[in-house]
Amino acid sequence: MVKNKIKELRTACHLSQEQLAEKAQVSVRTIQRLEAGDDASISTLNLVAGALGVEVGDLFPHTDTSQEQEEKIQSADEQLQYQLQARHEEFRTFKHLYNAIFIIVMMAWGALFPLVHSDIYSSLMGVFWIGAWIIMVPLKKWLTIKRVDPKLDRKFPLTASRVDKDKQD
């Protein structure tokens, strides 16, 4: 039996066991076991802590931690930090690649303006060029939500339930 504050933190966040399980991407039975004081893997503790918006060490009362528990918490924090850092690097790469491709396409599109001798086509190209700049941010958000985040969640599972998973220091 391991004394923890998971139920207290869950109720403070106004979450049911089912809601916490969904946010943490674990089963309801796992939440029930944790709240009953059963031991859990480092990965599970990281997922639950991320879903509650706290660090793994905050799941346990500070006065009751044994040396073994301290080592487990330290290991969990190290694994989480490693995955967060790796995720941030990959996310930063996606952002740079997206921006570079977009700028190259827009510069190429702009370079075509002098080649068009018709006023109608030139105007139409200008409208599309301005429209592309306008949709750049929503397109990047859509790609992040629908494509990049799910891929990174699978690759770095400890970061999946973190609110700060795509934010850099």
C-alpha cells in the first residue's frame, strides 16, 4: 500500500475517476487501484500526474516518502523530462520545416507575377497569394492537432496528457 494524494487532487480538479482515466489514457480500474494505494509503474504515474497538471512528486505526501519512493519519483521525473525535451525538439523541427516550405512556395508564387501579362490572371494570383498568407496559421494549427500531435503522443507516451507538451521553455 502506497499512500498518495491522487483522489484528493482528482476531486480538487472536479474530475470523476472516469474523466481522469480518459485524460490520463489509462483504465478506470487503474485509477481505482492507485486511489486504493496500489503501486504503479513510472509511466502510469507520469500519465496521471500530467492529466492532473502536477509533477509526479506532488502525487505523494512529502512526509511519507521513503528512499525507494524518492528514487521512483526521481526516475519518473527524469523519464518525463527526457521525453518532453525530445518532443519539443521534434515539434520545433516541424514548425521550422512548415515555415520554410511555406515561405519557399510563397516566394515562388510571387516570382510568377511578372510572367503573367493578363490583368485578370494577375489580380487572381494576387488574391490567392494574400489568401494563402491568411490561412497559414489555421493550417498549421490543423496540421498540429490532426497529424503532428497524435504522432508525437504515440512516440512519447509520457507527454500525451501534458498540457505543456507543445510549449517550449
